Amino acid sequence: MIVYVISLRNIDEDLSIIDVFDLTNPTTWKELNEYYSAIDRNWKICVNCGIPGLGTGIHLEHTGASGSMQPAVIPTEYLLTRLEVIDVSYIAKLERDLTLTLDVALQWPILKHDPREPTLILFKFGWTETNLKRKCICKIPGLSYELAEWIAANLSHVVGVATDAPSLESEQTREMTTRTVSNVLGRSGVYMIENVNLRRSLPERGCMAIVMPLKMLETSYVPTRLAALCPAHSDGLVNIALRRTSHGQTSSRVNEVDLYEIMN
């Protein structure tokens, strides 16, 4: 029998410890209900801006779209990925509505070379304002159109792009209708995750991500849970491996579990 396991590649077995991080910001049914009701009524709600109150969410086009490109169609194998973190929080501290340009972003090697396996790129802007119920936020950091276009055209193994900010759109793309980050990434099948919880420090490399969106139909924006599996030490690499198990007889749990006690 062959099973999949999550393992840590490291020459020192004593270092094979995996830290699990929940990168999800919560939301409420009330927030989601008001949002979906506004979409059904064709209200122009925060198009190309962001709504922190919606919590962590995933989409394939801008959040106010009709739902023609639904997250439910994302292949399952693209939801378990390598995770690469690009930390530009020190720049965003100086410029609240930073537009991250292509020339600055290319300082990170992950954006220079196409990764060899499905990868989620997470941009860390240092955004911390999440307690903003029913508020549309537009003055936030985001990506330039040229950077999004570069990712879509040159990084074929990048299956998703995420941010801790409420939107990936920037001042450069926010007022546009077609020349937007969402359009250029979505057309290439790259999903977007926003409102990621990055209050804890993550290694920039070596982690794997598990994306767990609700499989909702007929909607373009879906709440999702996002978790990261990271090495406890900087020289580790969390990876998926195969392990062959023995066919030994499975021990009975009859004497270990008291069903009467559980049921009563």
C-alpha cells in the first residue's frame, strides 16, 4: 500500500519539525449575506477595491463580477502548492498605497525564474487593519499591471497569487475596467487570495500551502481557509513524499475506545 505523507527534507533528522500556520482571517454569515445580496442586485460594491470584513477569500476575476469564472473550477492539485513569500512590508510602511512595480519585484528570485512545481506567491505588505466591517477600502498597497502581466506570461507554474491586503489591485489599476490585476491573472487561470492573515512570521521559502475554498457555484468570490506547513528551521524544506507501508495486521481499538461512554 502506498500513501502520501507530508515530510521535511533535511540532512539532520532532529530538525524534522513542521510548524502549521493558519493564515485565515474570519468572517461572518451576515457579512457574506450582505455582500452576495449586493451582487445579486447588481450594485457596484467595491469593484477593484477591497472589503476586509469578508475575511480571507479566493477569486478568479474581480470581486464584483457575475461569476463566469468560478473558484469551483480550480483543479484540486493546484490547491496544495509550494509557498513563496515576498515581504515588501518595509517598503509599504513608507507608502501606504504602494504600487509594487515589476523592476522592484524582480529582486526576488522566485519572480525571475519559473518554479518547477505548482506555486502560490504570497505578497506581504504588512496590512493589519482587518476590523473594518462593511467598509470598502481603496487606499491599500497592490501590484502594478506590468507585474501581474509578467507573472501571467512568464511563470507558468505559479497557480495562485495572494496578499495580506484586502485586494491585489493598486492605484494604477483600481480605476480601470479591463486593465486590472484580476483580469490579467484570471485569464491565465491564476487564482487570487486576499485578506490573508500574516500576523505571524513565516519563512520566505521552504513552506507548502493548503488552500481550502468552499466549493460554491454561481459566485466569483468564495471564502477560503489557507494554511501553511513550514520547516521549524530555515534550512528545511517541507515536501510531499511517498512512503511504502507494511501489510501488517492492524491492531484492534476495541479495548481503547469506550463507545458507551462517548455516546452517553
